[in-house]
Amino acid sequence: MEHIPFSVGNEGRQVFWNAETFEPFLFTFTAVALLIFAYGVYRRWRLWAALGKPETPLDRLPERIKALLINGFLQVKTFREPYPGIMHGLIFFGFFVLIFGAAFDATEFHIAEPLGWVFLRGTFYLVFSFLMELFGLFVLVGVLLAIYRRYIRRPEGLGYQGKPDNTPDDAVVLLLLLGIIVTGFMIEALRLRVTAPPWEVWSFGGWMLAKVFAGIEPGQAKLLHKATWWTHTFLSLGFIAYIPYSRLLHIITTPVNHFLVSLKPAGYNEPIGDFETAETFGVGKLEEFTKKQIFDSDACTRCGRCQDGCPAYLSGKPLSPKKLIQDLKTYWLMQASAAAAAKRAVNNAATGPGDTGGKSIIFKALDRIDAVVDRMGRRIATGAAPVEKAMVGEVIDLHELWACTNCLYCTENCSASIEHVPKIIGMRQYKVLTEADFAPELQLTFRNMENNSNPWGIGAHLRADWAKDLGIKTLAEEPAVEYLFYVGCSGSFDDRGKKVSSAFAKILKAAGISFGILGTEEGCCGDSAMRGGNEYLYQTLAQANIEVMKGYHVRKIITTCPHGYNALKKDYPNFGGEFEVYHHTEIIADLIAEGKIVLKKPVEGVFTYHDSCFLGRYNGIYDQPRRILRAVPGLKLTELERNFAKSFCCGAGGARMWMEEDIGERINNMRTDQAIAAGAGTIAVGCPFCLTMLSDGIKDRKKEETMAALDIAEIVWRAMDLEEERPVAEVCAAPPAP
């Protein structure tokens, strides 16, 4: 190919300088690398297809495309953590620009120039060169940051129980990236050592590095250039070929997982719908997960962000969300390979070894390669066929399974959009409903919920006793009210919870809000049963509540418990319970903003707010509780170190409220320590579970004299200073006119 001469005003460079004769070999090696890459993706595709219940989450395409762009391309979730976010961003965006630039360069050389189209000349070339240098430098810095972080700094998230979990693959990937960038700069520097046109100062990286080679003769520089050119080429092609067989596969799987992300409410758990016909319940085998749930494990990058804030892991329990997903991945790879091999054997037996069975010759050949690779892999790994393991109990230890508080920190902070909690609940369902194997404390809790519709087993006829002296009517007495106050089990039976119910009811009455309660007709919301794996009991309780609520034509519901709030709002619609559900902090914040209640009495002291998991991460309610507290005169609000989406669980969620915590440190005590460190005298909460756990933590830390835990409703009622101004016998305000 005839090359255009370059000069000032016509700046450019010769592509394939000193390597013109290498083009045919380059094309051949590139084709080989792409074939290896394609086979790797094909083989992985076979494994993805081998196991799991069918699921095609392709609804609401605009939202999925948006998730792909925001988190798959723009890396928004990755940037939530500054150091790893910047590190990954430098590598990702740097390589994206370099690949785009290389493709643009090659397109001009092989297509545009022969047709007489020239782009990389003059000012455009200079800007192009500068950007390629800049983004090449970005990748180099990003890789060095990654090496420093993984092998020198070694944060806990990149390990497990204080030990690094680095693999040879991690080192290979980083060395490949480093080698590609360094040799790329060296090629450019050696070219500039020989040619040295003045405009190449815009290629500042190669220009400065060329000075290092100033003492090398041009002839030697050209020989070294050829050797470095081939090194760079093989590293780059090796990188491409290596992608499907390494952690680099997340370049494909993680963006796909962002696209396939569940668009259902946060923490949503799919109800079991076949109690009458199913032989087993929950997830006891890998194939009982959906394909998307299995694919989650292949999208995991082992970054450890889920582990960094997991209360179970940080308190010394055996559960690590990262390890759980990686253990499932290892198990899946073993089981899927065996399943794919078995399927091939059946197909070969049905069609005969020489028959394509309707497949193309290419796919038949790929199947045969798969069979050979499977046999070789098993011999290398174990010398024999894989040993069968029970997924629940062996692959995933039962202590791991039951340590989870369902706090959703893992899912909220996962940069790959992996959902951990539904998998754990599915496996719990299997242990509870199929094998009847679960903790004795839960057996008592479930029995109490079944017999008396509350976890304590207190007589259901006492459910409305807390309201006896408050003049609150039940819906049976006055059904035409605007709101149902769904009190919940804690607010009805727990002595501490009753005070919260009383304070909130008084606030509603003072504001003139039309409301009523169900009284003895109210039942447990069932959240603890569902999250403890007893889906059958949960559905029984939920359907009973829905029937009662529909009988009174309930439209709007207020709760003081985030667990009940979440269940009624997100899960009850599965059984026909379509209601407008509000948490009491939402209602109180609106009443203050509308001037319907006035906070006039100073409540002195340093307060901190504990974000409930089921209020914050599950439902995004972070601002309203803080707005309420800031409106209280005399109150000084300070934040805990772990707050908002990174808040630390109290330890009661996921049915852990009813189970003993006998491994590691108590989670509620750790959260109490964080409040002590913040210098708070009062911990404000919006959840009865949190109130109990943090009150216990204060006692355990012997801080009863200087600290207290209060629900926001109690703080607001105290600030309203109306205890003596309204007679307790006053009934609720009349409902609005129809």
C-alpha cells in the first residue's frame, strides 16, 4: 500500500511502521484468538443453559436498557466506593477508548485509505494521538492501583476471615493488562526514536519514553521495535482469547446481569404457588434456582463489597455473601459440566455419532470438543468423576444459611446487581418445608404464630388491650375511617412496643386524622415466617389479614413496623391485597410539614438515627425520619458512621429476632457501640425490632444511665407536650364526607 507523505499541516503516522510484512500473520493469529474466544463463550453458554428453571426477564425494556447504560457502561454502582471505583473506571474507560482508537486506526488503514478517505491527518490526528496517550496512561495508573490494592493494601473485602483469597487468575489478568500497556508505550517510543517527527510531542507518553532509548542506534531500535511489537500483539490477542476462561468474563456477564436485573421491589421474594401439587418446596438442588439466579454467580467479580458491610460476617458468623455466591458458582460449574455432558450423551445415543441431529457441523464439532475438554478437566481436577454434594448443608453450611439477617446490604451495595437474599430464603424454605429441619427457637415461634397469630404466643384476645384507655375504635365499631392503623405484633403485645403504639395513636388523634384498628381481628403480618422459610405459614397469615381488610374495604394502612410495612406493601399484592401502605414516619413528617401538629417543647440532647434495614434499603425511607428529628426543638442530631444505604443492621431481621445468637459477637451490641462512638445520648429508631435490639445493647453495654433508645413517635409526642391537654376518652375524628 502506498503511504501518503506527512508534513506540518498534514500530520500523521504510518500504520504498521516497521511491521508491514507482519500483516498476514497478524490476521491469522487474530482469527485464532477470536475462535478461542468464541469457543469459550459458546462453552459457557452451554453451561448457563444446562441448569435452572426457565426465566426470561425481558419485560420493561427501556428500564433494562437504562440499567445497562447506567451501571454496565457508566459504572455508577462501581463508583460508589471511591478507590476501587476510580481504579476500575480508569481501566474500563481507558481500555474502551484504546480499543475504539485501535479499531478506528485499523479501519482507516484497511478501508478508508484505499478508497481515498483520510481522517487521521492534521489537527484531528494530533487530538486523536493526545487522547490515546491520555487514556493509555489512565489504564496504566488503574492497573498499578489495582496491584497495590490487591497485593499490598489488601482490604478485607478481597479476602475472607483475614486471609487473602487471591488466585493465580487475578495475577495473570493484571500482568496481561500491565504488559499490554507497557509494550504499547514502548512500541511508540521506539518508533519515535527512529522517526521523531516534531508533531509527535502530542503523543506525550511515547515522546518522553523515547528519550530513554536515545542511546540506542536506529537499526537496533528497529529490531527491538519488532520484538516488542510481537510481544504486544501476542499479549493483546492472548487477552482476548483468555476472557471466557478467566475472571475477565465479567466484561460480558456483569453488564448482562445489569440488564437482567430484577425490576421488582427491593428484597422481593417470589411466593410459592404450588403447595397442593409440589413434592418439595424451596430450593434444595441447584436446578431449582432460576437461570437468572444461577447466572448471578457468574457475574460476581469477588470485589467483596457485599462482605464489607454484612453484619453476620463482621460479627464473626460463618456467612460471607461473597463466599456464598462463589461457593454456588464452583458447585454450578461442576454440576453444569456433568449435566451438559449427560445431555450430549443422550443426544449422541439418539442420533448416532455420525449424525448431526439437525445441528450444523460446526456445533456438532463444538460438542465433541466440549466432551474432550470435560474429560480432561475432570482428570486434571480430581482424577475421577466429580463427587456429589448436597447443596444445602454441604456446599452451603447451615450456619451460613441461618446467619443471614436479610438486611439487604449485600444486594444494595453489589456492583454487579446480584441478589443474595432470595437465594438464602429459597434454601431456608427447603430446610423448613421439605426437611422440617430448623432451629428449635423457630419451631416455637412458628407454633405461636400458627396458634395465636403472634411470635410470643400471647392470647390473641389480648391484641387490643393496649388501646383500652385511649378511646380508639375498631373497624368493627366504626368502619368508615380514612386509615387503618395496622398495629402489628410488637405494638400489640410487647410492653415497649405498646408505648410506641400509644404515642403514635395520640399523635394521629391530635392531628385530627380519621383512623381505626382491627383489634382482635388483626393477625401477624407473617414477615418472620416468610423470611424464616415457612412460606406456608406466611401465606396463611397474609391471606387471613387480607380477607379481614377487604371485608372492611380498607384502602389506606399505616404501620409502625417496617417489617409489616414491607410485607403489606410489597408482598400482600401477590394474594390480592392491594392497599396504600404508609410508615408512621412518612405520616408524621407530612403532619409536621402541613402544620397539623406543632412541636413546641424542647427535647434536649444529642440524638442519632438508626436506619432500619426494612425501612431504608428495602423502601428508600431515609429522609422523613431525619426531617422529623430536625424539626424537634432542642434536639441535636448526629449521624452514625454507618448510615443511609450503608447502615448497620440491628441483628433482628430475617427471623433472627427469634433465634439465639451463639456465634461471634452480638450484632446489636456492635451497633450500640457505633452509637456510643458517635457520642449520642439517645438512639432514635422507626422499628420495634430495632428498638428492642438496641435497648438490649444499651443494657449489655451498661449504659442505661446515660443512653436510651426511643421510637420517633415517642420523641414527637414528647415534643408536642399535649399529655394533659387532650382527654384520653376522646374518640377519633369523624371520617371525611363521602
